Amino acid sequence: MTYTVRISGNSPQALSIINMLKAFQKEFDYINISEDSDDYQNDELSPEFLEELDKRAEYMETHPNEGKSWDEVKKKYSSK
């Protein structure tokens, strides 16, 4: 069983919880604390990524028979 806890911000309460979890990590080998990079925390997509998505969507609209439906892909990988 794995849990993910996200704590953001630099408030005293957030830092207190982070320090408490880090202390637990030293005592219990089943607790792992890692800090996300700033890039990972950014929920916005880059303009380049959005442009690539638009290109792919346009391609699929003009070539509808070249792709596979979600049902086909799901069936292929859920049977493995």
C-alpha cells in the first residue's frame, strides 16, 4: 500500500509537518520522503506541449482511419 501526501507552501505549519515526517523517516524504514522539483509542481502545460497536442489532434481529424479507438487499445492491454 502506498500513499502520496502533497504539502505545499512555506508556512510554519507546513514546515512543521514536513519536519515531523522527516523525523519519522529516520525511525521507520517504510517511510520515504522526497521533495518534488518546481517543474513537477507546475500544473500548466508549456506552449510547446500545447502546440504539439494541437498538431496531433489536427492530424487525427484529417486521418481518422489511421488511429485506434480507445476501446481497441483498452481491450489489447487489459487482456495481458
